[in-house]
Amino acid sequence: MPHSTLTIGSVEISVLHDSEVALPFSATFPDVPPEAWAPYLERFPEAYSGSDKMRIHFECYLVRSQGRTLLIDTGLGNSSSNPNVVANIGGGIDGVLLAELQAAGFQAGDIDTVFLTHLHPDHVGWNVTRNGDDESPTFPNARYVAHEADWAAFETPLDSEIFGYDWWAETVAPLRRLGVLDLISGETELTGELTVVPTPGHTPGSMSMIVNSGGERAFIMGDVFHGPAQVTETDWVFHYDMDPDQAGLTRRGMLDRAESENAAIAICHHSGFGRVVRESGRRYWQAL
Ligand SMILES: [Zn+2]
Ligand SMILES: [Zn+2]
């Protein structure tokens, strides 16, 4: 799949697609009545499969800023790097992040920072490459950056089993053993143009990247939103939001900010970039 690139001042952001699945509304937004989807099925046909499923993309982003090369999230991975998750969420199909990275003209060794928006199983899949008992960072020259609240939330086996399988041992725990993990606890500047900020609710340590260059802004927001409909329906609760009330507060806060700063926005499970627009007093995702 071709990647799309957005330029914000002197920062280049490219979507790197890893995988895609179709999941029923009943599994993703179980409390939303089926008929409430109708206006969004009409407005955003590309976001849905049939009349009752979301097309869930697993997107990562390559960000180039001030001589640095960063990757946001590492997707689902493949049947060796994240076996249970690829089998259970990914339909047994290997992700293609590394091929997308190559198609964009980069190698794994070019990445100097991997920023993980949060530590859910579908955002950490390519963290580690396994060869028999040998494990190594897939991005060998990178520091991996994540919020310490997610490390605390998921490191015990009990909590990491909320999805029904243990991804932690395969994709996240090795980062610390390998000495490549930097846990952060709040707003952190990654370059003079890139700052990551806490956007909690979906998980306690969820973070978003604020890109600010040449008077332009973009917000890369991980799982703050699950699909374009939630830009309008900010109260709709995604099944895996750990603190739904806080997730709603964060969504509305980021929308206010995106609207007032005229920022481009991106979310990991929907393809491409968007902007917040208003129609008849309601806010909508508009694709760029
Ligand atoms: Zn998530
Ligand atoms: Zn996710």
C-alpha cells in the first residue's frame, strides 16, 4: 500500500501501514446502537466494511525532524515478533511495516527513536525480532520511548491478560532486558519541533505527539480516537478504553486544541490525515 506524506513546516510525516482488519461494531463500540452509525457509514464509507464493521488500520508513522528519524508505534508485527496478537487480532496475516519503511527509502537501522503512543498489543508488534532464542531490537539504533504509567499498568501478567493472551513477554518486556527502553512520566521534547504529551484514558500512559514547525501543527494521537465518527461522537466508548470518562475528557480536550490551532490530526486505526471542521455546530473529521 502506498504511503502518504504530510509536511508540517520542515517536518515530514509519512504513514507506514502495517496491517488492517474488519471488526464488528458490536465488538468495538458495544454500547452504541447499530442505527447510530448510519450517518457515518454514509459520510466515511472508506472507514467501514459493509454496514456493521469498522475497517481497523494499524498505522505507524515515520517522522523526520531536524536530522532525526523517528517511528511512532510498531503495529501488529508478524507471526514471529508478536505471534499471539497476529493470530488473534491480525487474522494470522503478517504486518508489512518493514516493507513500507523500505518503500519510503529507509532501513530499520535509520530509526533513532521509536515513540510508543501506548503499550497495547497492536502498537508494539515489531518492537523485537526473534531468531530462535535470540532476541534483538528490530530498530537496532533506536531508543524506545514510552510512558511509565503503561509499563506499570501492564507489566503484571494478570493485567496483560485483558486481551486473553500475553503480548507483554514477547514485545515489551524484552526492551528493558535489551537496555533500549526510556520510560518517561510527562510532557517530553523529542526534538525542537516534536513534543509528546500525556493523553490518558484509553490507557493510563497514552501519549500523543505534537508537531510544531514553521507556524503549522499536527497531532498524532494514537488511540485517543477510534475512527472518524468519534470526532463527532466524543462520548462513544471504545471497548478497550481503560478509563472511559478520562478518555472522553482527553478526546474533547484534543479536539478543542486541534480546532483552535488548526492542526492536522492522525489516529493510528484510521488511514491518512484529517482536520477538524464544523458543520451546523457539530465537529467532524475531514480527510486531508
Ligand atoms: Zn490501544
Ligand atoms: Zn490500538
